[in-house]
Amino acid sequence: MRPYTSYQIKSFKHDGHLHRTWLVNWRIPPEMLDPEYRDMYVFINCHTRIIEADGKEWTSRVPGISFFIPQCWYNIVALLEEGGVRYYCNIASPPYHDQANHTMTYIDYDLDVVVWPSGETQLLDEHEYEIHKRQYHYSSTVEDKVQSGLQALRAHIASGNPPFGDNRLQEYYRVWRTYFPEVPE
């Protein structure tokens, strides 16, 4: 029996329309996580199908480990690439965990921070954020939450606290592979 549970991860836009769905993501049971991660929802996917709002489908190319932290206005995806781990961080509403339907959802607020294997960071999609801020009429409360989420994320990155710089990510993936050898690498 596999100890992992299959989930869908769905991101929405502020007006409630579906933005993107990752179809198969395996939740790592909390008891298999190191203590720093036990308050997070942690998922692994590899070559999962992704469906965009417009119906376009594609498949992820590298293994990813996603970290959703309750009450935080960001989430983190560690992409396990040949050249090292690239972290793709979404500024987003705190996650909603629907345990009964095995779904994790959040609202995507466009701003993204990439942490390259070299440690360099890059802020992306500021223009898209400005467009959607006007289009969806973000309240001042939402704008404050987005900006404080961005500041909190930057502080998390700067601190080097997990998952940033954590060499155990490869181990989580290796253990997962023992349960899912049929998934292409």
C-alpha cells in the first residue's frame, strides 16, 4: 500500500474563475516529513498533466515538490532540475485544503519570485499584477495582503529556512520514487 494520497491542485483568479489545475499530486504524509515541514501541506508531482483555464493541456517536465503553508500569502514549488533546485514561488492567498475531495486550492495573485540554483532571485509578472489589480478591483486589504506576502516570502528566502537550500528535497523525491517506479523520470 502506498502511504501517499493523490490530490488535485487548483489555482483560481480573484474573480473566482479557474486559472490552472495540476491533475496528479501526491501528498507526503506528515509522519514522513521532517519536523520543519509538519505544519505544511507538501506534495510531489512528476510528469503530471496540467490544464490551463483555456483548456490547453501540457505535462510538467521535471519533478516538483510543492509547499503550502497555512495562513501564508505565498506557496513554494521546488523544481528538481539537472542544474540544481529552482524555487518558483507564487504570491497567493492562503491555501484551502479540501480533505474530503483531495483538493488544494488557492487564489493566484500573479506576482512570482524565482530563486535560481545560484541563489539569485527574480520578481516576475509585476505588469500582470497591475493589470489584474485594476481588472478585478482588488481591495486595499487584498493589496496589503499581497505586499505583506511578498515581504514575508522574501524574508523566508533570505533566512534560508526550509525548503530553501534543503538538500533533503532530493531524498523526499527518492523515497517517493520507490512507491511510484512506473512514473517516467
